Amino acid sequence: MSQAETPNPDSLPEPVDAGPVMEGVRVIEAALATLPLSPGVYRMLDAKGDALYVGKARALKKRVVAYTQVSRLPERLRRMVHETRSLEVITTSSEAEALLLEANLIKKLRPRYNIVLRDDKSYPWLVLTEDHSYPQIGKHRGERRKGASYWGPFASAWAVNQTLTALQRVFLLRSCRDTVFDSRDRPCLLHQIRRCSAPCVDRVSKDDYAELVREAKQFLSGETPSIQRNLAKEMEEAAERLEFERAAALRDRIRGLTHIQGRDRINLDGVGDAVVAAAAEEEDLDAGLAGELVQRHHVGDADAVEVAAVAAL
């Protein structure tokens, strides 16, 4: 764990004996049988159902099993395991989606054993400026200001950089400062590697760029299927008009979007099931996690499974 993840020691209970019969370890071990090797986010919950800790993983089962090896855990995480009475896991289509969901959950739930992500200069945000004719996407630290939309905060610069790069490949939004934008007379390297539409030299119209911005905001709000359908339709129409260069560019954007989702092909029927495995029932996540949940799996004493359908929010 990074130094930034160390919470206020005054808010934590006294050290505990991390013995092998710890109830929290048994809870985690019972849940492991149902956990996938896919990416996602996990939540450790206490006896009241409150979130103790939120984390993301590239392979959930491999990450969560580490919490059963109590002797290898730092004291802070031994305390967390000791208090754990249930475990909830939300699978995502890719690590990029897991990063966004983790940031949203930490911000919403403020778990005691996570860093407390406040709106200050310590933690990075994803920002989309909207006070310019051609909005800029980038990472931001410090005070938030009017005329911009923010997503986050993220636990590390690496996390926000990964998300930013993935978004640029799909939505081709500029990341340069306004002073650089105003002084350009030819496309930059990002345009050459297909991560920017080069609005600085009019390679994209203002209306088309505004559409890219709208699609990016849709994606960050969980509206991925509609973006996929629209891009596929545009690609087909461009090919029918023999506009093969445009069709190829749209194809590359579709590939970028499916790469973010961790799929080998487009799924035009939806973003796929997000499965929640829990060791005890608890309340549904609210609409702030739009579109993240489709099914919930509740695991009781390791042998009883209740599946409850949850409408995609």
C-alpha cells in the first residue's frame, strides 16, 4: 500500500490478533469459491453493512485471496479483515472500468480503511473543460472551478493517466493547454498516433468535435451501448458512401472502445452483466452508479446462493 493510503491512526481500532480462525478470514475464504478471475471492484463490509475498504483488481480472485494470508498483511489491513463480515464484488469488463468505479465508490462511501479522497490538491481528477470552443480533457489537481466537468478523484496519477489515454483513443479529444492550442499551425504527435482529432488546425469541425465531447460524457456516465451503436451505424454509412478513410477512422474508434471494455468484439446489446458476489445481503447501490449492476448474487453459508435481478440503472 502506498503512503497516501494510510488513514488517520486515531480513527482506527486497537491492533488485533490476526489468528487463522479469525471470522473475517472465514468470510473471505467462503466467498472465494464464487469469485471470477475477471477485473472488477471489491468491497469489504462490517457487521452493519458499512464499507470498510474498496479496492480494484485486474483479477478479482487473485487479489482477494491475499486477504486470507493474514501473517503477510500490514497491521492496518489485519484490522480491516478482523472487522469484515461480508464481501461484495462488482465485475467490470476491463481494468479501466474498474478504475472509474473504484474512484466513484471511494468518493461515495468514504471507507474507513481507504484514503479519504477529498476535493483537494492531493488527489487527481479527470477534467473536461467546457469554457472553450474545443473542450480539453486532462487530469487535474486542486480546486475545482466552474466551466468544467470532473470525474474522480483517483487514488493515483497512474490510474487517471490510464483512463485518460483510453478515452483519448476513442474520443480523440485534445489534451493540450489553450496556449499550445492557439499557437499550433500543424497537427501534433497525438494526432499522428490517432489520439487527437486536431481541432487546433481545423481537422475536425466545431459541430463534429462537440459530438465527440458529448459521446465522451455519455461514456463516463455509463451510456456505452448507445455510443457503440451510433459508431457502428456511422461506419456502415461511411462505407456505403465509399468514404473509406472515415470508415477506417470510425473502425479504429470502435476498436478502442471495445478495448476499454475488455472485449474482442462489439456487443451491441449492452455492456454485459456486472455480477455482484456477496457473503451477506445488503442494500442496493443507488443510482449514482448508473448502469453498473445487472445481477446480484448473494452467498450465504458458502452453499446457499440467491440471485436477484437488479435493473440496470
